[in-house]
Amino acid sequence: MSNLMYLVIGIVVGYVIARVQRNFAARKDSSPAAQNDNSLNQQRAVEHQAHLDKILASFNSGDEITNDKVQALLGVSDTTTGRYLEELEKQGKLQQIGTLGKYVKYRKI
């Protein structure tokens, strides 16, 4: 066989493989599992926002709150509580008072 024949066969095989992969990817994205993942992510986002709202609603302006109090309020881990408080601080809704450990408190702005 000539080199031209090998080139044509290679192009055809490459085209077929690409087409099969594209069809497989399209089916995978529309599968019930992919849709379930999307709804789970949406549910987590709603729960996340509900936790942030609950933290803000738990005290009035000028009051202070600690990581431990938020942890007890939400029933989540210390790390998750820290992330929530840091997020609210970055949003400008809370102000951190103190810098280390149990001496860190947050005040609603």
C-alpha cells in the first residue's frame, strides 16, 4: 500500500473515533446521573446560603459571635464554620475581632 492509502485510512479512523467520543460525551451530559449532580449542587448552594443567613440572623448589630457558637448553631464542623465566617467577613457583613484561636470573635457590621 502506498503512503497515501495509509493517510486516508488514518483520517477516516480518526474521524470515526472523534464522532463516537462526541456522541458518548453528549449522552453522558444528559444522563440522569449528570442531572442528579446538578440538582445536588443546587441543593448545596441553597443550604450554604441558608447557613449564611442563619448566622447573620443569630445576632443584632454590635453583638459578637464566636466560631464555637456558630458551630453549635448550625451543627457543622469547625472548618466549615470558619469558612462561613470568613466568607461573610469578605462580603463586608462581619468584622473579625482578634487574631488567634478562642480570642477571635466576629461582630455584625
